[in-house]
Amino acid sequence: MATVAYDNIFDAVTDNKAEASELQTRSDLMIVLRDIIDDKGWQQKQAAEHLGLTQPRVSDLKNGKIEKFSIDLLMSCLYRIGFRFKPT
């Protein structure tokens, strides 16, 4: 049996490199937001107020429902709580 290795886990779900990259970026941003919410000790309702989302949307974010979030929305949520993205 051959071993398959991927540079990006999302390469396993799509043959489109651009789509895999976008999925990875959305996943990374969602993880960052989830970690910030957890570090601040916010309940979902509090997080929703800070992020400009509804509580059900925060639930979607915390549960990793990647299909429900765009990069733009995730970046806006980070901006609303005082974080800036600076590519290296």
C-alpha cells in the first residue's frame, strides 16, 4: 500500500490548488478566532457581540463549519476585536 502525503490537508479534498489554499486560510483564521474567544473566556453570546455576529454564527465558527465563512468575514471579525493580519 502506498503512502500519500499532502503539503496542505485540503489537497486531499480537492484537486484545485487555489481552492485548497483558500480552505486552509479559512481554517487557519477560524482556529485563531476560536483560540481568541477561548483565551478571553467569552461565552458565545459575548463573542457574538464583540465579533459582530449572531450567537448561532459563533457556534458555527467554534464547531468548524468552514463552508459558512468567507475569508473576508473572518478578517472583519479579527479587525473588530483589534487584530490586524500582516503577511510575512
